[in-house]
Amino acid sequence: MERSLDYKGRWRNHTVAFRVSDEEAKLLNDLVALSGLTKQEYIIRRLTCRDVVVQGNPRVYKALKNQMAAIHEELKRLETVSPDNDELLYTLQVIAITLEGLKGEDE
């Protein structure tokens, strides 16, 4: 098997693993998709308290579109947004921040 180095020329040979619930896994996957990073890079940046800077690209726009469609369907299903929907509200907040940042790139 050929060794693969990361973009800084480091050989990553340690494995870090943890268990998450279905809800946590979905939220993590959504946040990774909205960031445009790989899951590994996203988790490393968040664990080391570094900023996750979203660079607009077709994958990010597609993830935003898919998240907005899913949220729209969920909002149609719900009559009111209750405090029990913290994950939905958090995802909405991340999307709003991402869209605001992407607007700044276009100017």
C-alpha cells in the first residue's frame, strides 16, 4: 500500500474515533457539507479551535441548496418551531452565517 501524505507533507498514522448518535452524525455531516472541507479536516479544525473558513464552490452551494430544501420541508411539516428543534435552529444559523460570508465574496 502506498503511503499518502497530507497537504503539508505529514504522514498521519494515528486514528482517533468516537461514537455519536444518529442525530449528532446527521448534524456533523450537514456541517461538514456546508463547510466544503473533508470530514477529517473539519473535525481537526474544530478540535484545535481553528476557524472553519468556507470557500464558495459548487459543492458548498449544492449543500446549501439541499439544506434549505430540507429545512423548507421540515418547516412545512411543523406548525411552529419549538425549543425542541434545537438542531434545526442551529443548522439555520450556520446556513445564514455561511450565506452572509458568501455574499461578501461576490462583492
